[in-house]
Amino acid sequence: MKKRVDSPSALRHLNKLRWVVLTLIFLMLILLPFIHLYQTYVAAHAYDLLLPHEKTIYDVMEWFTAPFVNDPETDLDAIKGTTWSGTFFGLQLSDPLAVVSQVAASFFLYWPFILTGLIPVVVTMLLGRVFCGWICPATFIYELNDTLAAWMRRAGVPLGDKVYDKRIKYLILLAGLVLSMLLGSVMTAAIYPPAIIGRELYYAIAQGAFGSGAVFFILTIIFDLLVARRGFCRYLCPGGALYSLLGRYRVLRIQRVVEDCNDCKKCNVVCEFGLDPLQDGFGQECNNCTACIAVCPTDALVFKVQTHDQAFQGPGHLGHAYRNQQVEEKSGG
Amino acid sequence: MRRRRFLQTIGAYTALGVVSMIPYGLARLLSPSVHAADHAHIPLPGALADPDAFARACIGCGLCGEVCPPRCVEFKQREGGSDVNTPYIDPAKKACILCNKCMEVCPTDALTVIPIRDVDMGIAQIDRAACYPWVDEGVCGACVAICPLGDSAISFEFANIYKPAVQEGCVGCGQCVEICPEPSLPIRIVARSEGTVAKHGVATRRRSY
């Protein structure tokens, strides 16, 4: 019995929603420095002395924010910062990696700061590595980069697709924490792409020039493009390592419904993190990004509430392998 | 044979450890430690007193810069080494207005909220060989007029009208450095322990209130 393909489940739209969220967060990181510039111009009370391009920024931002605030100087402070650490309507949120590295670097538990990482940690323990798939501003660029790589491959450009051991990133996390302790500074911030993007966008817009982190980020993009697909996230990212560890026993998991699966392997091809949904191989790396759900032609991938992955359930019941197996069993028995 | 196996394992793990440090080494190479003249870089208000402790506590999130109304907070973007991405103020470019916003927004203990008169960013020092009124009885007083802390921080020395003198209450915000019209920048912010006040003694923190 073949499942009808013309009634797809609503879950497959989640991937579009994810792209909307990623885009919004990236645009927000660009918008916030401009809002800061606007606030400084307002605070200076000297519109007439602004340069022409500064006047343009002032006018655009005023048009943009005037419907929402009375006093731009203070009201626009409601949303500040980056995904590394920021305030959101009075709620302070920090990346768990920032918390862990800062504690490692300073040997001191400053509870007001540690508590800012509480909500992200709880969300990660429930939903897994969702930060990587749904929020990270670097993912936005890396996935576009991955699309570019796909086009280049189609055009015949030979690009590397090396596969390394996924456990390298845990080693990088460990090395980062040890180096933070030894050198007395938060070393992981220097190589963690979302932190780099957040502050480099701020530097470029509000301070006039990119910092050294931009060079490192471009190196990671080149690495992804030429050496290994999504290589930095898969094999090197210390934040990804921490989120993977936290999300090991996540409650919400994408799982395969073996009765609906037709072994087409599209999920394995589309998976940004190189996982193996076809053989129920999700593991702690899965970031619930729903790209595999969106691409599955028979809606065989669904969300389930459980703390462990299913064991390999055998070939999909709509595929050739399963049919041949059944025929053999019938003729044999 | 077993020992050989053991040594091989140790070697492999050491190699792995070294390899895992490559990204950090790269990041470090991109931001070498170059320290410019110290007086140009003063700490933020409410910062931990020890610069190394500050580098350990700061996560480089840039929030202090993002809320600063005069945009005086700058970051060690390309130089820095251990304190890469940490904030500083260059009062000759733009000075702190002591608005408290950065102290309030800092998520870590790098900046903590303290009363304005307890802030210790340094202390202003006036070069009396370069300041107009001190050199040739000129008329200026810009530094005294701009000072957010008033007479307790900088005032005209008695009977020497228009000749400014730094007092004990100076917290080193650098407003006077920014406003000073003399191009040779006769006012500098130095560490409090190196500063002198009007009475020519080593300055001490005033905590009498």
C-alpha cells in the first residue's frame, strides 16, 4: 500500500520556518549596530552636524523605529547584543560555551552570569542542538556556502568532500577550555563562528572596520567549500561539541517510520551534518533542523518524544530491499 | 612490545592534542599582542582593577560598546593576544560620560555597577608646560567646565584663575582630555597610583561618604 504523496504533513514546512528564523536573526545582527549608531546620534542632539551618510542612517532608523519607541535613547536598549551574549527585553541570555569558557578562564563562579546560560542549556537538553540549526548566524552563511558548493559541483568544479572523525570537535572544546585556563582569556570566543559573526558585524558597522575574527571566519568558509562539506560545524566547532553533549538525551527527536520509508536516501544526502537517517543513525549530533523531513517524499520522518534513538529498523517497507526480503521469506517458508 | 604499543598510544594522543590546538593557534596568530602607548588605552568604568583579571572575565560580547551613548568604547579588534576583543577607551578620541550603561549591561563580572565617584579609570594629569593658562596666563577653563564631577575632580587653583588643577575626586573619565583645545594633548589619564593631585601628594581614593 503506497502512501499518497499529495497530502504532505505540515512538518515539512518547518524547514522554511527555520530559514525565516535564521534570516531574521542574521538581519537582526546587522540591524542592531545601526540602531546603536542611531542612538548615539540621538544622544548627541546634533542632527545638523552629522555627515550626509550619518544623516541617512539617522533618517532610515528613525523611520524604522519611530512606530515602536517613544525615547530611542533608552527604549531601543531592549534588544542588545549577539547570540554570544545579549539582553532581550530585560532577559539576559548567554551562550553556554561563553559560560563554560569564562568559568574555565577566571576560575570563579559569577552566578549572575552563569544563570544567563540556564535557559539555553535547558532548551538544548530538551530539543538538542537546535541552536546550530535554527539560531546560529554562522549556519546561515555556511548553508548558503553549502548551496554554492552544490552549484559548483553541478557545474563540474571538483570540490573536496572529505570525511573526518566527528569526535575531533570534542577535543577542540577540551583544548579550548584548557587553553582558556592556561592563557587567562576566553579562547573559545576567538574561533567560535557565531560569536565571531556577531561582533565582527558590530565592528564593521559601528566601529568602522572588521577585526581579525573576520579572517578566521573566511578561512572556515574556504575550508567548508574546498575540503569538507560543512566541515567546521561537523568536525571542529567547540560550541557544537558542547551542544551535542548537552543534547545527547534530548527529548524531541526526529525518527524514521520504517513502514513509510522507501529507502530513497534523500535524507542522508541532504543532511548538513552528515548523519544517517536512512539507518536510524541520528545520535547526539542531530540538530532537529528538519531538512530531512522537508525532503522526504513519503513523510517517513517524524518528530517523536523519546530520549533514545530507535535501533536500526531494517530497510524501509516501501523499498525494493524490503519487498525482495518478503518474497524470499514467502518462497522460503 | 607492550611498551611500544603504550608509547604509540601516548604519541597518538599527544599528536591529537596538538592538532586540536591548531584553530586556536591560527586565531592567536591573527591577533598578535601589540600594545600601543598605555595612556591611550584606559579601562572602562567599573572594570576589574587588574587588567589580567579583566581579560579573564571578559567574554568579548561587545555589549558595553553597543549601549555606549557617546560610542567611546573601542575594542582590540586586531591586536591584543590574550585580551583580543576586550574593550578600552581612548579619551583623546572620545571620552566616557559616566552614564553607567556599560556596567549595567555587562553579563560577567568584568564590569560591575559601582557608584560614579568610586569609578577608577585613572586620574587626569595636566602638563603645565603645555596648558595655555599655565604657560602664558591664557583664558581657557574648558576642562573645568566639562568635568561631570565638578569641583571635587578638577578646579581652578586658588588665586590662579583659569589655571586648572586636578583634585582627589577625579575618576579619570577623560572628558577633559577630549575637550582640551591644545593640540599637544596636555592632559593625560594615568593610573591612579602614578598620579598626583593639586597638593602634590600621591592620590588616594576618597571614600568618606
